[in-house]
Amino acid sequence: MSPNCIFQHKTSMDQLFFQIYRHGYIDKKKSQYLRNILLQESVSEEEKIYVDRILYAVRQGWVRIDKNF
């Protein structure tokens, strides 16, 4: 994987994290993206931290999962 792909992927994860927090919900597209990250063989430590923070926010009720897929 080229360095540019890694940078773009990390940037996408950053953007996803802030979009979820800004809007306060996870839609189908964001849910699928998170699922794909978790199903990867190699998940970076940074990605794990982002996913953990998002899941914590869901458990606390700060972020909801949109069930109207």
C-alpha cells in the first residue's frame, strides 16, 4: 500500500469521526465503513482509538445509530 493511500485512509477516518460527533448519529454508510474497518486484518492503533471513542459515545447516548436504513 502506498503512503498516499494510508494518508487518505487516515484522513477519511478523521473526517468520519468528526462527522459522527457533529451530526450526532451514525447512518448506514458510516456504519458500513466502521464495520469494514473492524473486519480488516490489520487495524491501526489510531483506528482502534477512533472506533472505541465512537462506541463509547453510542453507549453514553451522545451518538445514536440511525435505524432508518
